[in-house]
Amino acid sequence: MLAHLATTSFIPTADNVILLGPPGVGKTHLATGLGIKACQSGYPVLFDTAAGWVTRLSEAHQHHGGFDKELKRLRRYKLLIIDELGYIPFDADAANLFFQLVASRYEQGSLMITSNLAFSRWGEIFTDDVVAAAMIDRLVHHAEVISLDGDSYRTRTRRELIESTTTNQD
């Protein structure tokens, strides 16, 4: 699947990629690598965290007519990468703006999203199960959803050190 995604053939068809899994399994690393591959293939790409995207959208929304201009400007980018969706919940206004971003990209441009939460828990992010369901519906209609599993690479070395010390003491 990753080799197929690395061909970037999902971008001209405006398909999405959703990377789900616990912290530390490599979602951001994969999204970054696929984003670089897309750039190397000539596609314009923007990358930010979910919180960063909400800040950008909120600032545009505060300027009269700025939100529509921002959505139009973002259409120039064939791939938007949204990292860390689920780490910080959105208030109703942020959820609405984020939904509008997703809806504006539907069948028009690709989104790549990383999240530590399964779809069943996205209502917690957006504080509204209906908004979450509508967003998921649009995202997965044309998408590759990859669930990553395993332990965090950040704690793996420490865990292995503790295990080897404990084993050597026995």
C-alpha cells in the first residue's frame, strides 16, 4: 500500500489518505515522506497540524470575505496534509471551519490526515457526532485508510534498555 501511495497516483484523482494509530507509530513520518514524494512529482503541497489549520482558517474567517479567499487559495495545492487531528478538541466554530475545509476539498483536492483516534471517536474532536460523521463520510468516500499499530518508537529504546537491565540482573 505504501509503495502504491508513493506513486502519488491518488493526487490527480483527488483521493485522500487517512493514517490512524497511536502516538509514535510513524504517522507523521509517513505523511511527511509522502508529501515530499508528492513535491518531487511536481504537486504543490501544504503541511500543518490540525491546530495550525484551524488557526489559519480562523484568521481568514475574521477578515470580511477572507475565508472564501483562503479556501480558493488552498485549491492551488493539490495535497493538504493535516497532522495530529485528535490531540486537541475543537470548539464548535473551529469544527465548522474545519468541516468547510474538508467539504471544499471533496472530489477537488487530496487531503492526507494523521490521527491518533479511530473514526468512532472523532465526535470527541469536533464536539458533535453529526459533524464528525459528515466529515468522515466525505473523507473516506475516495480514500485509503491505513491503521498503524504498535508501540511508540519514542519509548521503544527506553523500554528495551529497562528490559535488558532487568534480564541481565536475573
